[in-house]
Amino acid sequence: MTKEKETSLMTLYGKALDNRVEHPILGDKFADEAVKRIDYDFARLGFERGGHITLPMRARHLDGWAREFIAANPVSTVLHLGCGLDTRVFRIDPPASVLWYDIDYPDVIELRRRLYPERQNYAMIGSSVTDLRWLEEVPSDRPVLVIAEGLVMYLSEDAALALFRRITGTFPAGEFVFDAYSRLMTRLISLVPAVRASGITLAWGIGDPLELEKQVPGLRLVDSVSFLTMPELVDRLSVSRLQRVTSGVMGRLGFYRRLIRHLRYRF
């Protein structure tokens, strides 16, 4: 298993575990079915009790923004960058008028092709998202939704900005929706022993989301949501009164609210 495949398995498994509880957050039956088909010791991923909760919560929130875009732009293109083994196209089930592209490393796409069925106006592209030649395979005459879940913090700032600028310069209009870490968060996570052992590098932390408006011509911030203080996430993670009080106090601290944000930009 390559590092990319194992990372994809981890996020897939987190959503499958969520589907197995009485009151799931995401209810991703497609992820659960895929996990059951993969011959892999998922126990080695080491999810502690409830440790997977942030994965379906993050996915559900970004799914909501994606559905809003598609409802407003029924004839459009979706670029799901760094898709991994995520089943978003099946969860959202866009109309046939939407062109949907899942983009990730070739070995990840190879595994996707073995796991998931084909569907109308859906294509997979095996490429690094920063090798911008993949954009030549995508028609550029429609509004575009760019989804980048769990991706941008692993890109260098220069590579990420080049990607954003190329997309805004290629398509007539669109939106970017993604989760982002603050600079402090990238440093904190890089100190976690498991992360250090994996060789994964977190490169890009976004201090002020408004900075991107200056760095990418035409881009405009329309939503910024503090992920760690989302009420349902706090409720799910806080099983004792002390934890709830602690979460409430931390949620008032600016640096804590900025650690992980969900961002939506329009151009």
C-alpha cells in the first residue's frame, strides 16, 4: 500500500464506522460497502472510540455547500480534487446535467475504478492535482465547483495558489469549498508522533482567509466557518459536563476558532 492509498483508506473507514452507529452523522452507506469489499486490516488504522467523528462531520458540511452550488447551477462542472476513495459523487448524486471529475494520484484512481461503478457524466483523472495538465481534459465552458477536502494543507503555498489561479483563469465563474488549517495548526499537527512517523508534511497554513482575495485575482470569500466550534461536533465529542464546559471556554478563544476552518470562495 502506498502512503496515498493508506490515507484514502483511513478517511473511507472513518465514514464507514459512522454509518454503523444508530444515529450516523453522514450515513455514507457507499463507504461502508466499499470497506467491506477491501481486503485490509482496518484495525491497524487505530481509531479510538469516537475518534472518527470529525471525518463524517467535515464531509457533511462540505456536501451541504456542494448541494447548494449544484442547485443554483444545474448545468455545471464539479472538480473533486484529491478525492481519495471518497464516495461524494454517489452521496450527492448530481443530475446528469452536471459533469463530475474525481482527481487524485494514478494509484488511488486505479483503486477507485475497482471499487466503484461508472455513472453518466462522471470521470476519474489519475494525476497529481498540482500537475495542471489534467485541466486540459476538462471542458471549461461551465461554472465550476472545486471541492478540496483534506487537501490544501498538504500543498505548498506556491503550488496551491498556482492551482487556484489557473482554475479562476480557465472557468467563467465558480466556487471553491475546502477545509484549511491555521499556521499554528500545521505546526501542532506536525509534532504528533504518528504524523511525523508517516512522513506526511503539512505545508500550507492560512492565517487570514481574506489574504487569498489579494493573492488570487477575482476570488471573494463568502463563508468562513470555525470547524472545531460547530455545535454538533462539540456535542458529539463532549461526553461529560467538564468537556462541554472546556469546549465552551476554548470556543471563545480566537486562536482556537481559527485552527480549522471551512472556507467558501466565489469568483
